Amino acid sequence: MISFGKYHHIMAKDVEYVEALKGDSDSYPYHLTVYLRSGHKISLAYMKEENCKAEHARVIRQIEMEQRREQDEVMSTLSILRTTINSIDSRQLRIWRHLEKLLKVQVEEVK
């Protein structure tokens, strides 16, 4: 979840893009808009350009951190799966070799 302003909390995967623009209003000329994949948009207005740019950078950083976290979770899961597959293979091989010795079966390996 990323926070946008004080009241908006959205999932990073739902964000299409973030846009910071200067509008034509005198009181709040700077606008920061988050466009969602659903077609909705959330917009905040700022008096100062520095505040708008700082919030823009913070939102982008939060989105990137969330995406990196999701990628890390996927890579961790893949690593666990590989380790599990390799350990199952070696364990099964040991069981088959032990069974081979117990049954006194001769196995020819084909290359």
C-alpha cells in the first residue's frame, strides 16, 4: 500500500502513472495526479512547487519499493522451489539406490 496525501491509500499495482503539472489556478497552481488502471484518478493541489515535487518523488519511491518487494518475494519463492526440487531429486535417488541394493537388482545406466 502506498499513501497519497493524508487520506488516500492505494495499491502500487493499481497505479498506471503519476503526473505533476502546473495548472492555471492562482491559489493552488501545482497538481499531482495519480492515474489508476481502473480509469479513476486521484488529484491533489499544492501551493508550492517544491511540495508538489517532493510528494511526487515520495509516491514514485513508494511505488518502486513496493514493486521491488513483490519481485523479491517471487524470487525468494522460486529459490525455495528450486531447493525443494533438488533435495527431492537427491533423496529419491538415494532411496532408489538403497532399494536397488536391497533387492539386488542390476541397473544399466543409459547415456
